[in-house]
Amino acid sequence: MDRRRPGLSARLKLTLSYAGFLAVAGTLLLAVVWVFILRYVPDSPKGLLGIAPNRYLLVRTFVPAAALAMGFLLLFGLVGGWLLAGRMLAPLTRITEAARTAGNGSLSHRIRMQGRQDEFRELSDAFDSMLEQLESHVAEQQRFAANASHELRTPLAISRTLLDVARKDPTQDRDALIERLHAVNTRAIGLTEALLLLSRSDRGTFTRESIDLSLVAEEATETLLPLAEQRGITLDVTGGPARTSGSAELLLRMVTNLVQNAIVHNLPTGGTVTVHTETQGDTSVLRVENTGRRLPPELVPTLTEPFQRGTDRARTDEHAGVGLGLAIVHSIARAHDGTLTLTPRDPGGLLTTVRLPQQVRRDRLLRRRAGAEGEARQPALSHG
């Protein structure tokens, strides 16, 4: 960061402003007195009968008094302005100290400024809200990084163990070793790709286009149909068109994760997975419902956290999963201005609902936001 040259503090600037204002006001007052009063006083050495005041006498008596009054006003403005500026800027000092504390790494500090609402209180509340979001985000990132490092360390440790065993035992079956190493590396690659996808969806840096969720659902179910048939799961797609705006790749991954999650969390055999798309007002809705074991209510809110897996999960080597499926779904839905809702079914299984804004609604919101920004810039342009 570039070092700035030292300058006057805001408190000193306000103090000088107050003192300067009083000095200018006093000067104007004296000028008014001079112009509108002294100009009508006769300029004779003696007044009427030699005792009335004249301009000469008034000037000699008025100017020293005026100079003394101006000096008092200046001193009063400096002292009073310094005290008043300090009192007015006290909330800003607290905000600065909180910002400096946060800059040193402590995000748990809060200002919690009391008093009636004003500009400083509004800034304080906004700063507290920002600190709260930052603390939550940092804690989430730290937890995510710890879990990710743990998950990535596991396949690497397994690979090293397999290689050590093969080096010490030359009679080891090479085909079996290669097959196990392939499975471990495939899981590590899948985890890495999932982490990259999750990071990309969190940033929201993607090109938007018009997407029909019903077509995306058909593509995802067609891809996962062999897995469903292998596990004896009936896979149905119902509903009608549901258009939204977003990334075709991310939305396909979102639906694929939901359908795959519904398949691998299903009954051992004879279960069903229903994918339904529809339009409700200005919202496009995607529902994925599956049979399965009953989920504890306290477990459901944690399923969207990274590396959280449901209990008694049936897994295969091909679709072992890395614990990021619903976390990616939640991140993609949020990046598309949508919501994800998980509802446990009474008979067992899970109902997953994704709600995304339609293209028309999003365009209307963007136009309204652009219009509001244009109106906010208009006064500045007119004054320029």
C-alpha cells in the first residue's frame, strides 16, 4: 500500500471551518455596521453644539472594540469548534478502531453503537453487518479448507500405502494394484473437479443464457438412467417447460447432482426417483423426489454443507461421491438468484426443490436496477 503524505485531520479541518465561518460572519457584521450606520454620522470634528458624536470619534472607539470582538469570535470558534468536532466525530473514531481491529484479523469485534438513527449509526450498523458476514464466510472457508485437505489427503495416503506395499512385495498382483490405484485417483480427480466447480459457482463468474430446466432434467436423467437401472430404481420425468437464465453447464451439473443423490440415497432395490419441472408465476421450479430411508429432521439442514453425507448411504465405486453434491447444488442455485429447499418425506426419502427466477422476471429486475442507478446518477450529472 502506498504511503500517503501527512495532512490535516478531519477534526482540525472542521475546527478551522467553524472558526473561519465565525470570522467571516463577524467581518460581514462589521461591514454592515460600517456601511449602514457610520456612513450617516457627520464627518465633522465636532458635532451639534460640540457634544454630539461624529464619525471620527465613533471610529476611534468602535474599531478597537470590533477588533477585540473579532479576536474573541476567532478564539471561541477554535475552542468551540474543536470540542464540537470531537463530539461529532467520536462515532467515526469507534468505527475506525473497529476497522483497524478487523484489519488485524479479529472479526468478532462489533461496534453496536447506541443512540438514535443518523448517518454514523447507519454506517456502524452496516459495518457490523459486514463484519458478521465476513466472520461467517471466513469460518466457512476455514472449515471447508480443513475438510478439503482431509478429503484430499485420504486418497493420497491410500495411493502411497499401495505403492509401498507393491515395492516391498514384488509378488503383488499388478492388475489388482493398478485397478485400486485407478479407483483412488479417480476419486481424487472427482473431488478436485468438484472443488473447482464449487469455487466457480460461488464466484458467480459465468455467462448467462436462456435455459429450459425441463430439457436439462431430461438430459441429466438420460445420463444417469444406466445407474438407476443397475440399482433397480425407477426414474420418471414429469412436468412442463420451466425457463430461466443462467449457465447451461452449471445447471446441468446441479440437476445431475440432485438426480444422482436421489439414486444413491434410495432403497436397495425397487425405489423411485421423480423429477418434475413447472412454472409458478415468475418462478421456475425443479423438484426431485426419491424414496429411501427416513432422515432425522436435525440432519437435513446440514446436508448442504460441504463434505456432509447422509446416514446409511448406499455407494458404488463408480459413484462413490465426495460429499459435495448438495453443497454444489446449493451454491449453483444461490449463484442463479434461486433457493434450495430440502424436505424429508414421512414415508422415507427426500424432496428437493429448487426455485429459480424466470428470464422475464430477471430482465425486469435488471431494468429496474439499471433505472434506479440512472436516477441516482442523474442529479450528479445535472450539477456537473
